[in-house]
Amino acid sequence: MNQPNSLQDNPLLDLSGLPRFDLLSPDDVQPAITELLARCRSLVDRLASAAVAATWSDFAAPLADGFEQLARAWGIVGHVHSVNDVPAWRDAYNRMLPEVSRFYAEVGQNLQLFAKYRAIAAGSEFATLSPAQQRVVEHEVRDFRLAGAELPAASKPRFQEISEELAQLAARFSENLLDATNAFSELVTDASELAGLPDDVRQAAREAAERDGSSGWKFTLHMPSYLPVMQYADSRRLRATLYRAYATRAAESGPAELDNTPLIRRILELRHEQARMLGYGSFAEVSLVPKMADSVAQILAFLRDLATRARPFAERDVADLRAFASGELGLPTMEAWDVAYVSEKLLQARYAFSEQEVKQYFTEDKVLAGLFSVIESLFDVRLRPDRAPVWHEDVRFFRIENPAGELVGQFYLDLYARETKRGGAWMDEAIGRRRIGLQSPDGSSDTIQKPVAYLNCNFSRPVGERDGQPRPAIFTHDEVSTLFHETGHGLHHLLTQVDEAGVAGIHGVEWDAVELPSQFMENYCWEWTVLEGMTAHIDSGESLPRALFDRMLAARNFQSGMQMLRQVEFSLFDLLLHSDFDPAGERSVLDLLAEVRREVAVLVPPPWHRFPNGFSHIFAGGYAAGYYSYKWAEVLSADCYGAFEEAENPFDRRTGERFLREILSVGGSRPAIDSFRAFRGREPQVDALLRHCGMVAA
């Protein structure tokens, strides 16, 4: 087939609808992305010329439209790289990653484009633009500056080199972590070592061993296998073996080619160099430019205040654990691999239930029905099954409609863990909402591109059969909360009413506010009216008993002090790493982590633990100098949920409509603090978060 035909048939170049996962292959990546890069470069040359007026319709809108095609196609490639990281796809992604990174670095330093955005911002037309369009222009001017547009010409090539290398290092960090996770397994052949493990976990381990042609039970470092061992296995040897393997993933004790240690140092060096080139003292200062927080000092004060408030509760949590381990479990010395196990035993003893008992009630279809019911009740929409090509047979697809039956958005749901899928849970964009076509005065010629999202988790897949049929998947309550969390991100993307892509949905939202909708949704996992309707025991079909829910509620803040300090520890480490750490100095990354732990931690892992080597949020994700965002946004989300508590109805229609109107639908079209004030009518207060965590005076 000749080149024109291959391009014509390339599914990555068919952006007329949903991604064509049924036709897509790794061989499509290089020709499609090369073609789209060429189109974008041609567009840049045309729009940067003096012949094109610096106006919204002549310049800004066509540039956004042209770039959207590349972003969508490359987004599909990046998504498949995350969920189907087989060698052919990894090679296809990494082959084009430098080219795509180089293009965006070039664009970010293009003085002609920068000048036109500045001209729009300073011109008379600016006042006639919509608030969303004004916000897009303001963000573009800011982002050009952060991309080095104002650097001396002699410095720009080096800045581009750094951007390209950082993109490659982030991809390699993530790949190393996945490969190191997959490289370990523990085959247990002595059934006595399975004592304490739930039946479904044993069954999954048995099936995993059988797939390898082995007899026994295979355990891995993927969460559905790893966490139950740490939580339930009576075998201290098995817990210690998996703990050490997990704690030393992608570190110097394993294969050299998977060691993330040198990548961490290099990433920090390059971020620091770029920050200095831009005239900032640290990468953290650069990171904060587009965020809500004003300064590193402000965030440090916020985190340390939380640590001070949480410490008495955390110290009590640890004292309780150690006393129970020694007095009830015969463990006078509680090691790191004992903590989750002792915690589960103490939870059972104190509150008369186990997470495994609760898990039997959260069957997949019932959970999804309950989640959808919450969304429909809150935001007056309808969710329906839908059809689309998918990247794996496990993936499901849904649509959201308004009361009139009109399409609002669609989303893919990929719930189960796989060896080719990166860990964790995340939401990503497949298609963003935007206006297509020229706007007529009455809006009659407008077409709105409807948003589409990917929701990804790493839960246990169904195991075993009943009456010749596969048993449904069952989820822990924590996993249900994770699903609600990622769906909150999805709703932020899907329910937007902003028509400019640059600030629609999650786009343009300050990073330290973007977790607000996701954390807000988690609250509904603690409402009896929700859980009563979204649970059905895997064997009996009965709903979660009210008495069991009451015990869960009593245990809601079990170890909340420890959990708060753990998040503060990660956040402080990240922020200090990017603000008060010299990558070329004698102090190591682990030295800094030890200092942070001496300040805030109540439980310190063994010295051989290599937490940074798996901290993909900051080395392979978007959270560098921004991990504090989880706690920062949690203040906002808890305060927003407080409005429903004050209404004494978690589904209060007026409050739900206001949350949709003032928070979800406006996306990044205005500052997040303005959206919060519009919803809450005042400044944020930390009281609701502390109350939800049980950190209030008795």
C-alpha cells in the first residue's frame, strides 16, 4: 500500500468520532503523528506570519483547532501506552515521544505566537471576548513565559533539550516501575502459609499459578494480590517477603536497567536547571505560578499546621497498634510488614467487623448502579450503557444524557488490574468539549463537540464460578471510594458547559484545586441511603446490614491521624525536594526524606525502603511540587460537602444544582477560588475537613 493510502486509512487520523481502538496498531503511530506534527508546523508558520491578524477568530481559534487534532491522537497513543504497555506499543510511544516533546517545546518558545497572544490581551478586542476566551488568552501568555519564550535565543535550544529529556525520563520511570512490579512473584506451595487469607484472594492466586502452568498459589506486587497479603496473611514470612519486594521496586538492589535512582537525580537536576533559566529560585516556584497557593512558605505552613493537629491522634494510633500487637498477637516488636496486619486485627477487635466482611456486599454491577444513581440524583442526568471500540475486553462504555435524552458526554470504564497496565487509578481525557465551526449571532451554526473520558482503576477481576457462571467482581470499600473519586474527575470533564477547549472541564483548573470534585464524590460512599441501595451480598444478595454500616461509620476515622501524617510526609518531601534541595549537593534524596520523617512521621520504614523510586506521582505524573494538592483540595471538597450537610440532605436538589453550576460546569474558565466562593458564599475553612477526619476536641 502506498503512503497516501496508508495515511488515509490510518485510524489515528480519523478524529471524526470515538477512537478506533478496534483498528489501531503500533505501526499506525509513527506515520500518523509525523503527519499531524507536519500539519501543526505548517499551521504555526501560517498563523505566525504578519499577514494574519492577532485576533481571536483569525489566530487564537484556528491555532487551538489545529493543535486539538495532534493532542487527541497523541492522547490515544499515551492512553494505550498506559493500559496496554506491551513491547510493541512501548516502542511506538517512545519512538515518537521526543518528536512530540520537541514540537511543543518549539511552540512554547515561538516569539511570533507569543506576541500575538500578548497583542490580543492588550488590544481592544479583549474586552469583547467571553470570560472563557479571556481566560484562555491569559493562560497562553503565562504558559509561553513558563515555556521559555522570553529566553535569549542562545538559551532556547538548551531549554528544549531539557524538556525533551524530562519527557523521556518520566516515561522511563513509569516503565521501570511497571517492569519491576511485574518481575516479582512468590509461588507458595505450602497451604499452611495461606492461613488468614480470604477465599477470593486464594482463588485468584491459584488461578494465577495455573496460568503459569504451576501448582500452588502465585502472589504478585499488583495491588489486588499485594494488599490482601499485607492485611490478612498470618504468615509473617510471606508478608515480609512481599513487603521487601514492594519497597525496593525499581531500586539498586534489582536489575540495573530498572533502577530509578539515577533517573530521580537527573530529573531533579533538569527541573532545577530549567527553573534557574526562567529566573526562579527553584522548580517549586515555577510549579506554583499556575496554582492557587501563593508561595512555598504558605504551603509549608499549611502542611505543618495539619501535622501539628494530626500528631496527637497519630501518636495514639501507633500506641494502640503496638499495645495490641504485643498484648494480643504476640508481636513485641511490630515491624513495617506487620502494620497493615495488626491494623486489620485491631479494627476487627474494636469494631467487630473486617474489611473482607464488608467487601462481600460490594458486587461490581450493584456498585456501578449505585454510583450512577448518585450522579443522576445530584445532577439531573441519566447514565446508559453505550457501545464503542475498546482496547481490552474488560472495558465498558457508557453515555450521559440530559433529561431530554440529548448526549452530554461518554466514558470508558477499565476497572481491573493487568500486568500490562500501570498501577493506581486515574482519569484522562479522550475528547474534550469545544465549539466547532463559526459562531453565528444566534448560535445556529455552532456544533458542540461532546466530551469523552477514560476512567481507569486496578481492582480485582472476578474469580471463580457459581452454578457454571463467573462470579461477579467484588470490591473493598476503599476501592469503591477510589471509583467514586475518579468518577468525580470524570464528571468535572464531562459536565462542563464551557465551549473553549483550553478552559473546559479540568483544563485550566489550578492543579491544587483539581481534586475538589473527586474528593467531594468520596463522601457519598459514607451515606447510608447510598450504601443501602448499592450493595448486594455476593452469595445471599442481601443489602449491607444497617448494624454493619454503623460499625463501619464508627471506624471511619480509624487511624486517621496516621493517614493524615503520611500524606503530609509525602507532600513535605515533594515540596522540599523541589524547593530546598540541591541535586548536585552531598545530601541525597533519601537524606531529605529521613529529615522529613524525623519532623512528622510516627512510623518510619526500614532504612532499605526506597519509597522515592516508586513515587510516580512526582517523577512520572503531574504532581511535582504539587502533591500537597490532595490535602489543599481536601479542605475545599470537605467544605463544599458541608453545604449538603447544612441542608441536611446529601441529595438536596438546590445545593446539587449550585455545585454543578458553580464548580463542575465552569471548569477553568475562572479562578478556582472564585468558583468556591460562588458556591459557598465565603472563604474556605478547614473545620469540615478536621471534623470529617475526627480531629476535633471531644
